Amino acid sequence: MLHCRHQDILLELMELTHHRIDAVRCQLVYYRASVYKGETAQVIHAKVAELRVLVQLFGNDAIIEAFTDYDAMATQGDAEQQPWECSLTTRLGFLLGALDLHLSLLYKAATSRMLNTDLEALAETVRSQRAALLALCTPHSRQWTFFQSV
């Protein structure tokens, strides 16, 4: 029963991450159509920072690598960006695609019981970072209630 509880934590964390990815995608659509690029970019950067917090909880090197690549593209893109290019949308496209890929692989591994992740360590990490995690959940939502009880 305890093993199932740890797997539930992993699945809820994955679902919360997917919600945050969807929120970034919505802001990206708004960014592309908006004349207020600077303000919208700030909102997107805040949401990416929230995603970074969630991804750190997984402790999965492949998922964390997506943010390493994102940061490297930001550093390189700022130096080489042409006036007509939009490095933010390109970087976000690669980041969100990589996160989707790695989360789907993690989900398949979790549901087929072929998971390499230490679920007890994940549960302990979630417990130690509960305040930061709850701040990312909508108050009194199902996920907020779940992580409140962990």
C-alpha cells in the first residue's frame, strides 16, 4: 500500500507539471498575438520558473537536462539573435517538447513498473518542499488537497 502511495505522489506531480506546461503554452499563444511582448514575456518567465521548481522535485536527470538546454539556448540566443527572430518562442518550443517527451516516458515507466526513480526519495523531497509545491497549486483544488495531506 505504501508503494502505491508513493506512485500516487509521482502521478499527481506529473499532472501538476502538465497543468503548468499548458499554462505556459497559453501564455505563449498570447505572447505571439500581443503587442505587450515585454509584460507577457515576464509572465512566461515566471511560469517557466515554476516549472523549474516542479521539475527539480522529480530528481530525473533527463527532465532537468531540458532546462539546462533551455538556459544554454538563452545564453547563445541573446548573443546571436537577429532582429526578426524570436528566440523566446523557439526556446519554449524546445523546452515544452522535451518536457512532454520525458514526462510521457516517465509515465510509461511508472505505469509499467519499470521505473528507475526512487519513489521513497521522491516522496520525501515532496514533503520537504511542500510549501513551495502548495504555492504552485490552485488553493483548495484536488491537487492542493492531495499535496497538503502528503
